Amino acid sequence: MTRNFNHNFIGGRRVDPLGPASIEVRSPYDGSLVGTVPAAAQVDIDLAVDVARKAFDEGPWPRMPVAERIAIIRKFTDLYELRSTEFAGLVTAEMGAPAWFAAAIQSLIRDQGQAYLTAAEHYPWEVKREGFPKGTSIWIREPVGVVAAIIPWNAPHQVALAKLFPALLAGCTVILKLAPETAIDGQYLGELFSEAGLPEGVLSILVAHREESEHLVTHPGVDKIGFTGSTVAGRRIASLAGEQLKRVSLELGGKSAAIILDDADIGQTVEALRYRSFPNNGQVCVAQTRILVSRQRHDAFVDALVDNVERMPIGDPAAPGTFLGPVVTERQRQRISDYINSGLESGADLAVGGLGLPEGINHGLFVKPTVFANVHNKSRIAQEEIFGPVVCVIPYDGLDDAVRLANDTAYGLSGSVWTTDADTGLAIARRIRTGGLTINNAAPDLLSPFGGFKQSGIGREFGPEAINHYVEHKTVAV
């Protein structure tokens, strides 16, 4: 079913677009039309910011008791859950996310919502404490103001809500800027928030191209930018925000390492890495695309990994048994292919995959799942984020060398250590310069901060640390 939206969602209402352009979203699997939405012009963005500014400066939301804001967000999570299956299917249609991954993301959305509500319930919104050298002070956390939340296309609802929940719980008003590649699914968030009781003016949802998005970033009525996307785009946003001393938090790219110790079971590790190295057709910032294996086990590990990759079902992303679907756009497919070609020219061994369509596939924006072996850690394919189903296996000589290789990157977002010795795994994890790691197949903690070191970002999401980015600190001496 084609879903067409003829109006923008601004301040809780559908309004006529002020610009003439529209955006088509087409399936990367078969090219079918998923839907259309207005493309926001600068005047549409001006209107959304004006509405958000008025709602923040004059409206009830920032002044509402935190418990009432929590109740509205909780109502939203209940309403969202009723339609989660529909939303998963829509994201699959828009950008080719395999059905298993889209369903897993819906489970993550449910859990992250509950985690944010828990964090807000225990957050120190106002604290009285003894002053120095005398007196008493009241430490108040107030909403930062009007927020521009800018999200990518690869897990659109999850990333949107990872910003909307803490911003709204803090009392901010928000303009959510959707990616053109997934312009349809986010349209439904607005009505759900309104149904949950979000006051007029608090939330606007727009789709915009780069020039208009930069207008939003630099708009003087916006107090804070929350961005998830590429490191290149993050640098640009940081520079624009810095000129205005505007608050900014950035969740950016990654080139995460999985360190395989010699005592790890190869078969079990390879099967687990299927979901950590190739999720969402490789289009995940936390994908572990550098696999570090001791030189003596390198060949055996590569053989097992190749066998696993060759058994990955590839095809219609909506089919229940499909593991890998198409990538999001032709531009993305070409970008990944250019990296594969770079790998072929680098001297690394092509273990499986390569250029061209997968066997048996004759249409769609598909890339062969590709493994390079004996990769040098300084090569482009080992240093740059490919954002596709391409994995590098890098041999190491001893644990100190493994740590050195893992840290020898401009990124620092995620990673893992695989071992039967938990103490050794933790000791190695402490030495890795990255924002989050798992020991073996541990699940992430959604009440703990998530974010990156180095060029993987500034700031954190999840838990009280996420709320911190959407508040200002006021001290009143009494």
C-alpha cells in the first residue's frame, strides 16, 4: 500500500507545505513506490522553529511537572506498541531492513522507552545541598530549549525516539528532521504523540535535504542539536553549531573491532558475529567489521566465517527467512562497491563475496556479503567506515598487538572480546578506547550511556546521561 502525505506535521497539526517540492520513497528491493511526503523548504523550517519557540517560551510543556510529562511519554509507548509490527514492515519496505532485524529493532524500541522512563523517574531534577563556605543552594535542571533532532535512515524510529524521549522528558520542544530515504515511517510518530497528550507546538516532524537541514542547524531559534549519522556530516554540524556556541551532541560512525582470543570457540563466535558484523545488511554504526584473530588461528577462523556467510539467505527483505536484503540506495551500493574494489587492490585476500550481484539475484540494490582476510590494519577497508556487508579479518601477534590494532583507528564506538575467561576479557576491554564493549554475546544495557570516543561522536545516549544533554543547570543560593 502506497502511503502519501500531502501536509507537513508542525506543532501537532497537519499544515500545507510552503515549498513546492516533494520526496518519493521507493523500495530498494523492487523499486516500488512506498510513499511520498513534502520536502521541507526553508520557510517550512522557519515556521516549525517559530512554533517550537513559542511553545517553549509560553506553553505549558516546559513548566509541567515531570511526573505529567512521564505519563504522556508512557502513554505514547503504549500506543506505539500496538502498531509496532506495522512500523517494522514499513521500515523494511523503505530501506530494505530484513524482517528479522526490523522486528529486533521494535523490541529494542520497547525496551529503550521503558529505560528512559525509569531514568526520568530517578533523575535529580532539583537538588538542595549545603553551600560552601556557607548557606544552601538549590541545583535545578531546566530544559535546554528548542531542539533539532536529526536522524539517519538505517534504524529511523529507534534513533528518533532515542532523542525524542530524553528531550521531551526534559521539557524541550523538538523539530525532528527525518532522512529522505525513510521519510514515510516517521510521519506516524507525530499523530501518536498527539494522541498521547503532547501539547500543541511541542513536536514538529519534517523531511529535508542537505541545504534545508543546514538552515535548521543554524537557525537562531534552535538551542540544541542532537544528531546521529556519518562522521563527515557530524563534523559539518559541529562546525556550524560551534559558530553560534550552540549545544550539540553527535552519535557518529564506527569501525569496531571484535577481538577473538585463542580459547574462544570458533563456531559459536562466528555464528554470534553473523548478527554483530552483518546486521541490517551491514548498515549499522556499531557493526563489528574488524575481526582480530591470532595469526595461528586466522585461517581456521576465516574458513568458518566464509562457510557461515555462504549460508546466509539473501533476497526479499520482507521474507521471514531472509538474512540479508538490499542496501538503501544506488548511491550506497556504489559506495560499498568502491570499497570492495579498494580491498581487491590493497593486497588483502578476498575470502568470499566481491563485486556484482549475489548469485541468484537479478534485481534490487544488493551487495555480496564480503570477507577480506589477511587485511592490513592501515588499509582503507580497515580504517574507513564502509557501512555495508563487508568485514575485514586482521591477524594479530599476541594480546598486546590485538589491543594496539583495536585502538589503531580514528573511531571508538563499539567492540567486543570473545573468550571463555571473563576476567581476561574484562582486562582487555578496559584497554580498548571505545565507548562500549561486550564480553562475548552480552546484551547492551539501555540504562547505561551509549556513545563514542574520538571521531565516533560527542556525548551519550540512553540513561540519565542522555537526559543530561537536554538540560541546563541553574543554581539558586538561598
